[in-house]
Amino acid sequence: MNLIETYISEVTQRLPEKIRNDIAMELRSTIEDMLPDQHTDKEVEDVLMKLGDPVKLASEYNNKPRYIIGPMFYESYINVLIVAAIISVVASSLILFVNGMITFEGDKSLFTLMAFIGQLCLKMFLSSLTVLFQVFFWVTIVFIMLERSGVSKGDIYTRKKKTWSPSDLYQLKKLVPKRQIPKAEVFFSLFWTAIWAIILFNSSEMIGWYEQSGKGLEGLTLKAPLFNEEVLFSYAPFIVLLILIEVGLAIYKFFIGRWTYLLASLNLIYHFISVGLFCFMLTDETLYNKLFLEKLYITVPNVPAFWFVSTIATIVAVFSIIEIISGFNKANKSNTVMNQWMKNG
């Protein structure tokens, strides 16, 4: 293993492309000047130790203002941004289309239908612009947090030391080549986040008590929304925080590619916050539309509302506990595999 080239690569991959070759040549020359003609691996390690952590050295070479999204993260940032944008726009447009078809109450004339489709397309377009802005904002925020936290691709193995040493370079070549978290799982997570967020914030038009007043979907109308919209939007800051955490977890999974104890712990925190918020909202009687509750009591008079709330809360809590345990089990297995790989590597 060529420690010198590995060290140089660790420095230059954090720099803008236009200066990487020049810095690589300069670093290589500096290291060679510091080494005797017939050098040993130990002497190479001593020289690299004097040069220090490649992350800090890269920041010293880069005299210009820091990037919002640095070179190491940029490719992953663009990939996640594109996928998240596509998923969110498709989900938003699909939900608006289905809701529009269900709530369409005009006559069946061609002119009316064309006018309705035109209005629906305009609404979908404007909604897509809003969704794209939100996706850009939140994905960028998450990557800025990753950038500033000091996470690097080299961190997908477990470091037992807090300070850098040349021995860490040996670990960089012992990474498991196969992703243990499929990209499809990450993309589905982003898709699911987009779906429930869009449905929740449009619940006054989509979720509630429907009654059939005619034939087919045209006769299906929303008589009473489930939620009191004013109360629901009072929870918006907490819901947005939850969305940010969920998107951040998905991006972190995409970036590191395997389960770690840190990821499992973050997953635990997410589920703890989400279940807590969900249960708190469920028990808030002012959240529900009174007309919806009246229709529910008339339909099922012998079943108390508490039964519905406790059943839903229990189901959510059980699934969250399963997800938390599964996360730590995967992290344990992943850590065992990684240690075995490094031992045999």
C-alpha cells in the first residue's frame, strides 16, 4: 500500500479540481524532500505525522472562502438533490391529480373538462415550484450540516482514536466495497417523506369524512375534514423539524452506505421524537374537526374515540420499536463484518 499517494489523495479530494494536480505535485515533492533516499515505512509514517491530518492540511491549502457544499460532498449532493426533487414533484403532482379527479363536480362537457384540466395543470405546476424550492432548501441545509460536522467518506469505518495518525490511512483501503444500505431504500425513504408531508399539509382537502351523493368518483365528496386546519398548522414547526431529521437520515444513509451505531442512535432519536409528537397530536382534542367527530360518533356510537387513538398510537409505537431494534441489530452485524474485513485485509 502506497501511504504517500493515499495521503495525497486524502488531501486533494477536498480541494477544487483546478488546483488538485498542482497541490499533489507540491505535496509529493515536499514529502520526498523530507525522506531519505532509502526510506522505510516507519520513516514515511513519521513524515506524514509531521504534516498532520489531511483534512486540516487541505483547509490550509484552500485559501479561498469555503464552499457551501465542498468538493467531497458535491457529487452526492447533486445526486440526492435530483432524486429528491423528482420524487417530491411526482408525489405532489400525483396527489393533486387524484384529489382533483375525486373532487371534480362540473358537468361532463368537453369545455368544462378542458378548463378543469388546465386549472389542475396550473395548480400542479405552481405546487411543483414550491416543492422544488423546499427540496433545494432542506437538502442543502442537511449537506451544510454534514460539511460542517467534519464527516468524511473515510468515516464509514470505525475509528477508535480521536486524533489522526498515519495508521488511519491503512483503514481507507479496507472499506467494504458493497453498499449495505441499498440506494433504493434511501430513495423510498425520501419518497415516503414527501408523500406523508404533502398529504398532511393538504389534509383539509384530502383526509376526512367522504359521502357518496352520486354515482362513481364524481359523487364522492368530502363532507368533513379530519383535522382542524388552524390547530394542525400550529404544529407546523415541529412537523418541519421531523421532516428535516427524516431527510437528514436518508441522506446520511446514502452517504455512508452502511449501518453504524451512530446511525442507529440517530434513528432511535428520530423515532422517539416522531412517536412523541404523533401521540401528543393524537391526544389533542382540538386537533380534530367537530363535524368529523359527530359523523364518527353517529356511525360507530358504541366505540369510544379513545379506542381509535390508543390503537393507532400502539401500532405506531410497536413499529417504531421494531425499527429501532432492527437498526441496532444491523449496526452490530455491520460492525462485526467490518472488523472481520479489516482483520483479513
